[in-house]
Amino acid sequence: MRAAVLTGLGQVEVQDRPEPEVRPDWVIVDVEAMSVCGTDVHQLEGRIETPFPRVPGHDFAGRVAEVGEGVDPSLVGTPVAVKPSLPCMDCPVCAEKNFDECPKKKLMGLWSDGCMTERVAVPAINLVPRPEDVPAWQACLLEPLAVGLNTIDRLNIRLGDTVLVLGQGPIGLCMARLAALSGAGKLIVTDARDEVFEISRAWGATHTINVREQDLVETVSELTDGLLADVVIETSGYPDSAGAVLDVLRKKGKLAMVGFAKDLPPLPIIPMLMKTLTLYAVGGNGGFGQYERALELLHTGRVQLDKLVTHRFALEDVAEALDTGLHRKDGAIKIILSPTGEF
Ligand SMILES: [Zn+2]
Ligand SMILES: [Zn+2]
């Protein structure tokens, strides 16, 4: 079968690879659609260390092709989305079925070969069956929505709260949509490019701030009559944005830190004490009910992810797909691929 393989820094090629083998409690999934995530492009450029050669990718959807011993055979043919982190199944935490908290949990595409191929083996517990009318190209975009749910769940947004979302990448956009659904009053979003605000507004943002052109703290202060935001969600991972969170959060406000990069500034403890704030540090998608509920939001049409998809490629053109993501070419937001290029 054909597979995208990262062979070294900045190098990706499509190779013939052996078919995956089914084992007890695992299944083989025919991949129908996959999306490019920040992790994949960071692996390519070296911001995330990867043991080469490696098949990248972890955000995908498809159909069960084959089941191993111990798995219900009627699953064959079922359309599915797939949770991307593989629990070890062998530690005390996994024995308690708290798979999400497994300390040895590993991300597909990084620690083991991933989904940018035609068929892939995954544990049956990672499957999230999807209705036929949620197409694979939408279900391969569940991760940012699951990260959004894992964050918004904790924040208990009250109807009418002023919510500020810093960064409008796929995760920031999903966060804005979910904050709007949760009853945000003023919903202010920031980014360094204007194009993306069209989606932000369609998804419920009431105010947009281009941080290249407007002063963040001044503008938030003006928009809130000096009260600042009840809830601040930092998704950009940029040092300037992460360094400003306390200046835009009202006293006793709630702060969620989600964006991730190696060069983030340390959080200043004393100013945090003075704010008497509540901090939620959110590392990932939860993987425990969030995928299922994200799918429900798609199925009911409360969230429509089509606006996120700016580029579509066939697996054979993976080099161009990753390059488009890496350099955010042509207003790239989400890039999806399929084995044939059809969706
Ligand atoms: Zn991802
Ligand atoms: Zn474990």
C-alpha cells in the first residue's frame, strides 16, 4: 500500500509499505480522509523531534476493514473517526480504563506510524463510530473541536460573559464557535491575519482584533469599558499573546492556556495572585467523551467545519500538502487529503 513517509528533516516521499497486520483487540481501518495538523508540519521542520523514517498523521476517518480477535466482527464496514493517542493498555491507569490519563500514551504518527496511508491498525477502543451522513472529510477534522470541548467544558461560561479568544487557527476558531454556543455575550477574537475573521464572525464573534494593526490591551479595554474579559482563552502559542493574558483578563476571571510552543514566557505568579484568577491549563483533546460529543455537534449541524477546509490533496501530493501547511500558503487553514484525492 502507498504511504507518506517522513525520511528526514524537510523530506517527505510516498513509498510502498507492507500492509498492517491485525492483532487481538485491534482493527484495520481503510483511511478515507486525513487532515494536516500542526504536529505533522512541526515534525517535518524539526520543531518536534521525530524518529525517521516515520509515516506522519493522526487526524483521520475511514471505515473498519478487518477486526482482530476479541473485537465484534459486525464492526466491519462501520464508518468511524479515530482518537489519535494510543494508550499502553498495560499500566494500572489503563487497567482502570482511564485511557486518556495513561502516562505511556503515544500519539500516532509520532511514536508509531500514523494515518497518512491507505490502511492503518488501531486499538478498537480508539474508534468513534460515525453516522453515514457525517462524511469522512468532516470527521477527520474532529481534533480541534475535541480540544475546544476539553477547554470549554472546564470554563463554565455564563450567559452573557465577555469571552476573548486569542488566535484564530483551527483550535481558536473552534473555541470561538463553542464559546458562542455556550452563551458568550461579547465574543472578541484576535489574529494576525484578516482573512480568517470572516469565519470568526460567521461562527459568532462579535469583535475582531488584528494584532498587527491594533493594540490588544487598549482595544479590549475600550470594548469592555475597562472591565476586560471574564474569560480569556489563549490558543495562538505566540509569546506576545501568551505574555499579554493577564492584561486582558478581569479580576477573578478565568484563564485557559491551550496554545503550545517551546518559547512561551513563564507565567508571572505575583500578578496572577493579584488577579485572583482561575487558571485552566489544557493539554490536548481529552479523548474521553469529547470526540463523541464533537461528532454529535457535527451531526446536528451546530458546528459546520466546511469553512475550515481551504485545500484538498491526494495522498500522492503529500509533499505539496505539508508545504502548504508549513508556510500557510494561500490562506491555508485546514488541509485535507484522501488516498485518491476524491472526497
Ligand atoms: Zn492533531
Ligand atoms: Zn497505560
